[in-house]
Amino acid sequence: MRSSKPIRRTSTRPPAGPAPESEVTITEMGGEGDGMAPGPIFASFTLPGERVRVAGTGERRKTLEILSASPERVEPPCPHFGQCGGCALQHWGMQPYLAWKRDRMIGTLARQHIETEVLPIFASPPYSRRRAALHARQGRKDEARLGYKIRNSWDLVDISVCPISDPKITAALPAMRRLAAPLFEHPKSAPTLHVTLTDDGLDIDITGVERKSGGLSADARMRLAEQAAAGGFARVSMDGEIAYMDQAVPGVRLSGVRVDLPPGAFLQAVPAAESAMVDFVVEAAAGADRIADLFCGVGTFTFALAGVAPVYAADGAAPAITALNAAVANAPGLKGVTAEARDLVRRPLLAQEMKKLDLVLFDPPRAGAAEQAGEIARSKVSRVIGVSCAPATFARDARTLIDAGFRLERVLPVDQFLWSPHVELVGVFSR
């Protein structure tokens, strides 16, 4: 007869001890901005040519000590660097850092067998970002903790300075901590403050507040509005629903045209980078007769292009199109803008709808524009401009156009997210 008692198994695993240590030489930079040694072994905050001591097993190791430093190593400008997950490359000199980004973009195109003229990279300066996504965690009753997530952690660094953000955003951190204090009535709330610096002040859209339980109470909403007024914010909204607005709808100027922004509207992160991309686009569009601006948003490129020729503009975000149309009505001197709310992924502009167009610009999200690129490839359009925040999906869509007879003439790389591994670009195609 078998016993009904459970069998107790003795573990043969050795007791956990300190992670094994080793010395490695970094030979190149990995795609996420970590140094890479043969293996591969990735070690954060290291540079090519450095001899380092690391701990752990597997591909990802913890950097313990820099035994032999690269001459390209510099002192990081931020006291939070190394703990904050917002930046990965502040320890690298600007010239080799920018060259790495440009080369990385060239390598991404090469994987699709694409060669073209690549211009010098546009470098955004420090203290220039007008957008930030700040995470909040519960702190004292009248003041939340606010900052960026710690690398590989849910917890955050309660920041005091930020050398990538516009100083007006950093100066408002104390007021934003007080603003976030009423958001924690439900234990599952993990708010994020999406902050945009507009011509009228800070516009803040809050996401991540638990809503299944009914959302914020009337008392918490009142406290939120009071703190928004005390902080001098232009507008505060929650998932697009306005909780407080000072007087007028906050807005920005795009190519000289005032656009009142819907809550949570997308803008390019750095005004100087936006200007560089717009100038490049306008130069490439010279001589066009009819233009389509696809994934147009609130009109980053629309108004500049409408100074060249009549523009058809489309985007899946209906509030953005409403804002664009309202701006057009008060913008004299344009050669004509027709704007439509249209899901260009599910309902791309068809080749037959492009019969009268000679230039198409597309600026999709990170997933790219595979469906729309296919329709452009089947059209008779002679020029195309692609704007992208993801070189891999741009290269995929570019391959579609090239296979249809287009040539990628030139590319402008743009470093809009300083000290991160991300690089953006604008590419010009002709048939």
C-alpha cells in the first residue's frame, strides 16, 4: 500500500551566493546603447575599447568597475545618470556618440540592401525638449514623488534636474508633485504626466489613474484643479478629458500658423529639430503642384507644405484634424488645405486617389506605414518624403517603394532624443 503522505524532495541546488565576476573588453556598442563584448556580453555604461569588470551570467551583466577607460568617456552632466532610465549615453563624448547614431541608421538601411546619401546628423542641444512623460508614485499627502523610472524597475528616480528638458519643465517639478498628490485614491493607480510646453505654458495630460472604480472622487478632482491653478498650468486633462484650463486653449505655432492643441496632442519633441525637418521637407517639395500629407497630426508639415502647393492632409486622430482645420481658417496666405480624419492603416489613401498628386509625405508612428507604402508604390506619384521615428520600419517601407521604381535620394538623420539610442530621419524618394 502506498503512503498518502507527500514525498519531500531535497533540493540539490547550491545556496545562492554572489554573482560570478569576470573581466571583458568592450568591442562595440549594442543597439540599446550598452557596450558589447564577445559572447555577446552586454554591459551598461561602457564604451568601445574599455576593459571592465562585470558580474553575472548570461548576456546581460552588471558593470562593477571601469578598469581601463576610453578617451571618449566624459563626465555625465546629470547627477541622476546611471540610476535614471531616461538616458543611456551621457558618458560618451558628443562627436563619437552622434557618429554611432548615424552609422547605426546606415546599418539599418543596409539590412534592406539600401544605399543612399546620408547627410550629417542634426543634433538637438541639451535643455531643449518641450515634451516629457513623468511618472508619479504616492508620496506625502500633499506631494507625490515624480520622475523617470529606474533602469529595469517599476520604481522611479525622484528627479531634481534634467539636462534634456526645457528649463521651464524642470522649474515646474515642485508644482507638478503637488498636482499629482490627489491621484492616488485607488492603490492600482500609477499616473503618468505627459507634459508639453506650449506658447501658453505647460499643458499636462494625465494617464494611468485607475478608472474601473469610478475614477477620481469629486473632492480629488477639485484638489487637482486647485493645484493646477496654483501651479500656473495652461491646462490639465485626464485621458483627454479637461480637468482644468486657465483661459484659452494652449497652442503652438507651426510654420507661423497658430494651432490650438487638443489634450494629449502629438508634437515633435524638440522645436529646433522640428524646424530642421520642416526646412528639409520644404526644400524637397519645391516645384510640387499637389501634395498629400499623410499621418499629418496637427500640421507639423502641413502648413509649410501649403506654402508650396495645395495640400490634402489626413490623420487617424479626429481631434488633431479638428485643430488643424480650425487653424487653417485663421491662416491667410496658404495655397489651400483639405483635411480629413482617416485611419490610414485600415483605410490607406489608394493609388487611384493619388492620380492628381505629384508629392506624398508620410510620417507614421513607430509601426511604420506598410499598407500606405504599398498604395504609394502602386500610384503614379513622382516624389515621396518619408519621416520616421523608427529606422527599421522606415527601411521596410522604403524597400517597398524602391522595388516599385523609386530611388531613395538622400536621408537626414535627426537626433531628437538626446543621449538615448533612438534616431529619427527624413528621406526623399524620386521616381
